[in-house]
Amino acid sequence: MLANAADRASRSLFRVIATDIHFWIPFAVLIGGFVLLDHLH
Amino acid sequence: MKMNRVETETSAVVPSRMLPTRLRTLQALGIFCGFAAGAWLGGAEAPIKLVNPDISPITVSLIMVFGVFLARWSVPAFIRGTSQVHSDVLQAPHLVVWAVLAGCMWAVANTLTIYAIRNVGLSIAFPLWNTNSLLGIFWGFLLFNELHFAGWKRWLGVLGGAVCMFGGATLLAIASAHQAAPGKAAMGILAALGAGILWGTMYVPYRKAYLTGMNPLSFITFFSVGELVTMTLLAVGYRGATPLWHELVGARAVLFWLMLGGFVWVIGDLFQQYATKYVGISRGIPLSNTNQLWGLLWGLLVFHELRGGSQTVYAQVAGGSLLMAMGAVAIALSSATEREHSSWQDAADREGQRYGVENEYVRAGLEGREMQKGKITDKTAATPGTRSVLDWLLMLVTTFLFAVLAAMARLPHMEIALGWAAALVVTMLVLLATCGIALWRTTRFR
């Protein structure tokens, strides 16, 4: 029961983060940074 | 379970606003933290100057990050105890993801600066990545209601100050560049701009965390996880595990200086986090960018850099320093009005509702005070100041490691003005003590 509740809660948490546009801005910038770094290397 | 609130509860929004006197106190505190951050972030460059330039920049960065990691766990344990970190995570678990994301961004940006300096030299690279403050102002305005209802005078103060500091940084960087940049200019400029964009955007997670009420001391612990993992992956990926290990073993005489640099940097970053929390990213970032001025002071006075330079160089240093100081003062005098602060609170309420964070937790964080336990439903809030066995263990292990590394450390043969070094260290310690006491008295390090 407790494990299920924790699992449900973490899934809900990640859903809220994934639907937050604020998350995707830094995430996209980070991916861009990795691509640039790889290119420079 | 706490996290269930994300989908089941909606926090009640309390319409009352912060007292004007409290707001003014917090603004002044944030500005003070911004200046202290500049001194400590700039001071972090000093131990690194003692390191042999033969060591690969990625390895230097990795060793510094080890020092940063140790500091980011032991300093919070010393100040408030790790139980506070646990309590913060239970209140706002989503911020762990944000902190790790910010740490990853820092590591990538820091590595990019190495490529930038190598390709275009410090004089071009530094001002380019210092554009992070302009980007910070943009994100602060767009995403977190900063500078809303601020009036044209404050807009002028913040934007004009940031532009002034950018000009000053350019002059200082040109003056302190020792070597002409080799080719690959486009790549270097791209790397420097990339670092600026990453660092400017890294403040989005910072602001997100502090609007939701998280304690900077808790945020930096998870930040360091993203930082260390990313930096280790980059170092192993680019250098190879065996050559990296050999380089680390070969560098044992300078490990202490690099890790000390990381430790000092963390103190500066901690002040920067508090500045971001209490004055926002649009003002906090430019203020902590005064670190360039302090780095220059260390270089000029302690390491005799620019000695025998031309009059043009000294004019650039004087002009750049003056411009940076004027910019910082302009920003410091443009603190948020009550009306602007109420739009920050709107952004905070929005965050609290989205992530189901307790309203009292959000408000207490924004007002820099402890939560009123009667007002919160969660009983996990730890009593501040209590330390567990884990806290003492963290402090002991860090002290022991630094003592061992100090015993192995060697001072390089170079001319150092010890008198000036002592004066700058004393200044930094005075800033640490006064700002630390102000933070304790006003917010109890909230």
C-alpha cells in the first residue's frame, strides 16, 4: 500500500514537472550545452 | 504522503502581504549578500593561481568540483544541520529535480569556459559569458514577475547598472588578458556565449526554488550532486578513466589548493543564493558578478600581475573598475518596491499551487522566517540548530580530508605579496562574519 502510494506520488510529481514550461527552458539549454560541448571537443 | 498533495490539494492563498519594514530589511540583506558573494567568488580564484598550468583544465575543474561537493554538504551540516535539508525535501520534493538540473548546467557551462579561454582568450571570453546577468534580468522579468511595476527609475538602475558592469567587465578583461588568443575564434565565441546562456538560465531553477520557499542551504546540496556527476562524466569521457586517474595522482601536491578554491567558491555561491532569494535574479546576478573586480585585486596586489604594464592597461583597469562599481551601486539602489514585491508573491503563489507546496512554507521562505508549526500540516519540520551524528560525521570527514591534502600540498615557487594576501583574506572574513551575522539575525539562515 505504502509503496503504491509513494510510486503514485512520484509519478504525479514528475507529471507536474513535465507540464511546467519553466522546466523545459533550462532543460533545452542544457541539451544545447551538451551538443555544443561535443561539437567543440 | 506529502507528494500526494500535488494532485489532491490546493494551497489556500493568503492575501496578506509582507510588512514594508521587513521587505526593506530583506532587500538590504540581499544586496549585502550580493556584494559578499562577489568578494568570495573572486577570492576563489586565488588558490587556483598557485596551480601548475600543465594540468588539464578539465581535471582542474573536476578537482575543484570535489572540493565544492565536500563544502556543499559540510557547510549546511555546520550551519543548520542536515535534518533541515530532509525537512525541506519533504515540503518541496520537486526542487530536488530543479537543483540537480541547475548543477548539471553549471558543470557544462564551466567546461565551456575552458574552451572559450583556450580559443579566444580571457579578454573576449569573460565579458561574453558575463552577459548572463542580462539574460537573468530577462528570465526574472518574463517568468517570475521581477521588475513588474518597478517604475522607470528602477528599470534604468537595474538595466543601466548591468550594462555599465558589462562595459567595466570588458575593460577589465582586456587589461588582464596576458596572452593573445590563438585561432578558432568563432568556436571560442560560441563557447563563451554558450556558457553565458547556460549560467543565465541556471538562475531559473534558483529562483524557482526560492520562490517556493526552499532554503538555499538545502538547494546547494542537491545542486552539487548534478554538478559532481556531470563533471565526472565529462572528465572520464574526455580524458579517459586511466589517464584521468594518473593525472589526479600526479597532481596530489596541488589537490589542496584546488579543493580550497572550490570550498571558498561555495561560500561565495551561498551568499549569491541568498542574494538571489531576497533581491531576485535581476539584481542578484549583476551584484555577484563584481567577483571579477575582486579577482583582479588578487591578481594585481598579491600575484603582481600587470606589473610593468603600459599606461593604457592601467587606464583600462581604473576605468573598468569604476564602471563596475558604478553599475553595482546603481543596482543596489534599485531595490524592489512593495508593489513589485507583491508581484513576486503572486509568482510564489502560482508556484505553490502548481506543486502543492504548503502556503505557510512558501510565505515563511519568502519572508525569511521559520515556519509557524501550528500552521503547517506536516510534522516533519526539524528544529533549527539541531545536529545529528551524520552532521558531525560530514564535518569531521571534510576536515580530515582537507588536513591530509594540506599535509601533502606544496607551495609553488612564485612571488606572492603575503601582506596583501592577508589583508584581502581579512576583508573576506570580515564580510563573511558581518553578512553571516546579518543573515542569522534576520532570517536564521532561512
